[in-house]
Amino acid sequence: MFGSTTQILRTDQIEAYTRDGFIVMRDLLPTELVDRLSRAGDRVAERGQKFPSFFSVVERGVLFDCGIGEPRSDDTMAFREAALFSAIPQVCAELMRLDPLRQNVRVLR
């Protein structure tokens, strides 16, 4: 999905977002990724801890948090996949009416 120039949202969805402040999108993310994100969120909530506040990996121009000296966990990788490679950043960019050929957005937190 990264760098896609194919628009995901229809004009009426963008207008609904502008008017109402939200839209509902079904099946935007693959079920497998949603399951991984859900499990990762549950584990973070159970431990009562946040991911470290420092950043150590630069990938595709994005600082990505995985902890200094710590291996990437499936939790971290699920959040990374959603932030960098899912449809979420493109949908956000479309809602903000950014030009995908000149501007982009990545979700980090």
C-alpha cells in the first residue's frame, strides 16, 4: 500500500468525514493484522507499560520505536506494519486532502 496513487476513499466518504468528523470503513485492514494488533494491544495493557519513548530505527524516512538493543517483537512489528504498510496512512492522507505524489503521512502513535 505504501506510496499507492490509487485513491481508496470515494468523494462521498471524504465529504461525510468533512461534515460529520468521522467515517466507518469495513475491511480496511486484513483480519490477520487486526488480530495481531488486538493481541499486541492486550499485551501492552496487561503489562501496564508503554513502548519505550526513545527511537532507534529509521525506516523509509520514519523513526520507528523498537527499543535500543531489544529485538523487534511481534507486538512492535504489528504496529510497524499498520503504521507504514497498511491502508491507514493513505486513508489519513486522503482525508487531509494531501497529494499522494508530493505529500504523505505515516501513523506513528
